Amino acid sequence: MIEHAIQPLLQKIVRYISRTRPDIFDRIGPHTNKVYLIDPVNLPLVLILYPRKNNPELIAFPRHKIPEYDARISGTFITLLKMIDGQLDGDALFFTRDLIIEGDTEAVVCLRNALDDLDGSIADDIATLFPRIGAPIISIFRNIKTQNHE
């Protein structure tokens, strides 16, 4: 049921990112029609990203109801967050097996490159959506140590 509770939040985030950073979708190129499974292995849910330029969606699903996908990106929640935030290198995470990639690896590489090419941090962008709590929460997450990297 947590997936239903956070769904409005996820849609707010993905729509905000699509408005403020539309270049992400341009950089994904032909892979905007792909379905990405983002799998934070230590949480009870997974996220499905549909990075369509005009109608992106980020949808939470319980682990027992994972829909079909083209590419899977898997790691702990903190590892995934720190990678998106630019604190950890996706290539290094892949080689240390802290990040698992399955399916359409070309699509994943395009998504990762699109995120790497950004100026600033998507985590900071998301924090601005929630003025009172966003920055303190991101700060807490940034200070959590990951297993092999800090």
C-alpha cells in the first residue's frame, strides 16, 4: 500500500524534472520509449520509469507485482540516490557489483549519460519542491555511508 501513498509525490517529482530539465529526455534519445525498472533492493517496492518526453511517469509497484520492463537498474536505495546525485560513479558501482544492470544496457547507458551530463543535482532539484523539508532530508541521505564507498 505504500506505493499508492507515494504515487502523487512521484508524479510531482517526474513532472517537475521534465519541466525544469527537458534536456534529460533529449539525451536519452531513442530510448525514451523504453521501460526502466529502478530497483532499490532494500525497499519493499520498485519504481518503473517511463521517460517519455511529453508524458513521463514514475510509478511505484510492490515487489510481487513487477510489470514487464526493458532495463533494470538495481542497488540499495542510498547507492541509487548517491549515483543520481553524482556522489558515486555508476561505472565504479557496476564493477564493484553494488549496481546491477540487466536487459537493454544501451538504454541504461543513455539514461546514465543523460544524468551525468547535467549541471547540478537532480536531488537538489527535487529538494526545492519541498522547501521546508527537502534540503534537510537530502542532507541526511548524503551523509549516510554506503557499504563500500565511504
